[in-house]
Amino acid sequence: MFEDFFDVVKKRFNGGADEEYKPPMFKCPRCQDLSSLSRYEELHRVCPKCNYHGRLSASERLAITVDRDSFREFDADMKSGNPIDFPEYLEKQEQLRETTGLNDAVVTGTATIKGSPVVIGVMDSRYMMGSMGSVVGEKITKAFEYATENNMAVIMFTASGGARMQEGIVSLMQMAKTSGAVKLHSDNGGLYITVLTDPTTGGVTASFASLGDIIIAEPKVLIGFAGRRVIEGTIKQRLPEDFQLAEFMHEKGFVDMIVERKKMRSTLSHLLKLHGYDKKEV
Amino acid sequence: MDEKKTAWERLQLVHTKGRPTVRDYIPLIFTDFYELHGDRHYGDDMAILGGIGRLDGRPVTIIGQVKGRDLDENKACNFAMPHPEGYRKALRLAKQAEKFHRPVICFIDTPGAFCGIAAEERGIGEAIAKNLAEFMTLRTPIISIVLGEGGSGGALALGVCDDLAILENAQYSVLSPRGFASILWKDASREQEASEIMHITAEDMVSLGVAEEVIEEPRGGAHNDLDKISENIKEYLSQKIPEKCEKDIDVLLKERYTKFRKIGEFLD
């Protein structure tokens, strides 16, 4: 759980005893204010000043979301090929595997949340900005197909810069593939909850992230299709600060609710129960 | 067919003034065409046209992205960059086609969906996503043809189909080569280099399983002989549409899902 993670943080920063101690700081990308890093980490990476919900790794997210020891991972070893022979693509991924411990940008599997079984997927923005290529597309598609076959609900935590450029048109096609799998799951009566986390953009916004029966967002996270700089370049003017934040998308009608991290697990559990998933045999 | 051109040479052809647009093709391929307007929610996006007409006497629904033939036309159709209401109009007409058992023919020709404030506010991501999901299970045949530029999710939103054909010099890509160079190398001027490594040509689409067929262009490009290129497109449609209409719809839907399902390269 999170305790291990905090130990690592503490060790790292209390290391050199001889050096003058300066508490490490966190600068919030939303309000630009500084707060102590330890406070930010204690709050599970929520800015104490403005409530911006920062990025979590897939394993940190699972740890605060699903019941202890309940997660069974699908396709843990699936690795990307190089469909358009993009220079240095495979090498880049080897390095990322070492630094992140992930094989690609999404982790999928089954778990229980306060006893309700669910198929869950969590994207991790540390791996090539959570971009969707063949592996992300295939794992998400398989997760939905498994849920359809077993009459299970799906929860997806999205975090992505969009399609993975290095896979060219093949990455674009993953949008159609995943959306098709979501549709078949929906036609079969399955519940799909999306949780939009920082950042959810591009081809992921324009596919499975926008197709949930219920769409939740964390406070102050970035949600959009086109990147901010691209839009500013097109319209030749500065965009307002709150543009494409969760609250903006909520106001425009594309997000059902904004839920704080500390209430996410209980909210998801209630929604699963409201749809009867706590009583379904799997 | 010309000898093989590079991706960059073809890209120049696609941007040649006078390259035929969907509005040039419609009167030469279809009869009794009636344009239908609006998404019934917000407005009518001129970057996507839709309507009904006949192909060889058979009623069909036609949807396509509209490029202008001059600056005024381009301003009116926003340089073929649709807003959400364009995609919602497309979906409305696709659903209408399903109701009346008409096949759908989509013409793709866009640099991408429009990147602007209004598009984001009205949910461009949701509009594209919805089309991907709904077209996948639309209970009527869908054929898509890439005419010139097939850029990004904005193109794919008309590209979930049973068979995809692409004109010989057209391109289909995850992002324009310019955008690609700008994102990956922070240098938009390396657009030519990007175009050559992105695998965006018609033949690339066939080898990657994205397109089923390449439609041959007249010597020098489609703009050199509008009648000929229209004839080639019509010949393709006249063969494909009856073939797809004869199929059992559940078989067709399974094949459509599988077509996209199997695209991707990974090691288990």
C-alpha cells in the first residue's frame, strides 16, 4: 500500500545527515504555489492549496482503490512490437521498462472494491505519457471482452497524452478497436465507469474515455481533445486558465461528477452496488 | 497508374489546387442526391456534408468531409475541419440509413477535427468517440473511401466501416506529418522527414490491414481527369456495395469488428 511508498520518499529525503536539511517542496502545476512535498504525498498527491489531484502510478492507484490482495492482472507480459519500424522505439521502451517496472502504459485485471468484483484498467502516464499503441489498445479491448463474457462491470482510470505517434496509423486504429469493445460490453448491459485523471487527452478522450455510462473526474485534472498549445496556435490567443479542466468539462456537460481521491473508493463501491454488482456471481 | 511516388510527393499532390473534392464526385457517381442538414442539437457544420441519393439505382446515404475549391469555399467549410456538430450530423444520418436499410458511403478528406475553443466546449472528443462506437454496430453496410487527407481521429470518425478504400495518392495518418514532427521533434519544419517514416501511403494502409483496396488515380493525379477518377471510384462502389448488402448483417458486423480487432503488433 501507500506506506511503503512513503518510506521510500522519507528515506530518499532524510538521506545525507551531514548536509543542511532543506525540506523538499512540491510546486503545483495548477496554482503554482509551493507546499512541502511530504504534505502533498501524505494527501496522496493532492495539492493542499488548490486541491489539484496529481498523478499516481498504476500500482499506487490500485493500492488506494481495490481490496487488498484482490487484484489479478491480465496480460502482464504483453509487450509492444514495432508496427511501422519506428527508429529507436523498442530501445526507448526497454529503458522505460527498467525505470517504471511497467511493460506498457496500462495495467488491467480483475479485483474487488469493498467486495464487488470488477474488471479494472489503470493507465500510467510515466510510460510514454500514457499513450495508446498496440499494447494499450489490445489490453483494454481484452479487458472489455472479458467483462462482456463474464457479465462484469468495467472501471477505467484514464491518463494519456493520446495516440502513440511511434506506431503511426496502427495507434489510431486502437481508438476504433477499444470503442468497439466498449460498445459490445454496453449492448450486453454491462456498466462502464470512467475515471478521468490527469491528463486525459487526444485519442483516449476521443475513444473509450468518453464512452462511460458514468464519467467521473478528479478535481482540477486536464481533460480535452486538442492540446492547449495547439489550440492557442490555431486561434492566436491565450486560453483562460480553467480551460479543459475537470470543472470546465463538468460545466459543459461531459463529466457526471467530480470526486475527490479520498472518496473515490467508496463512490465506486456505491455505484457498483447500485447496479447490483455486489450480488452478481462471477 | 504512375510509377511509385514518395509519401512527400504524394502529399504535394493531395494539396494541389484543383484536386477534386466530395462535391465534385457526388454528381458524377450518384443520382437523385438530396443534401440533408444539421445535427438536430446545435447546428449545421459545413465541414461535413450528408445526404441521400442513388448508386446504380440503389438508395444510399452519403457522408463526407468537404474541402473547398477556393478560399471562399474553404472558409465556409472551415478547411474540412469539423466541429462536434459535424460528427453528430454524420451519426444522425448513419442511424437514419440503418432505419431505412440503406448502405452508408463515407468520404474521408480532412486534416483533422478542428482544434478550437468551441470544438472543445461542445465535446469534440465525445463526438468522435460516439461515432467510433456507434458505427461499429450500425446494422447496415458501411464503405469508406479516403479521397485526399485522412488526418487523425477526425478522419477515423467516418472510418469505422466494413471495407476501406484509399485513392492512390491519398494519405491516412495518426496526425498530419507537420503535427507529428512538431510533437515528436518539437520542429514542424521536419514535416517531409516525418512523412517519409510515418507509413501514410495507400500501400502502407493495405499492408497494415487498415485499407482493403487502393483506387487508381489518373496519370499525374486525380485533378488531371475528374471523369476518370470518378469512374474508378464508382466502379469500386458498384462492386462493393451489392457484395456487402448480400451478406447476413450479423456476419457483416462480426467481420467489421474483427477487421479492427486484429490491428496491432504485440508479443504476448
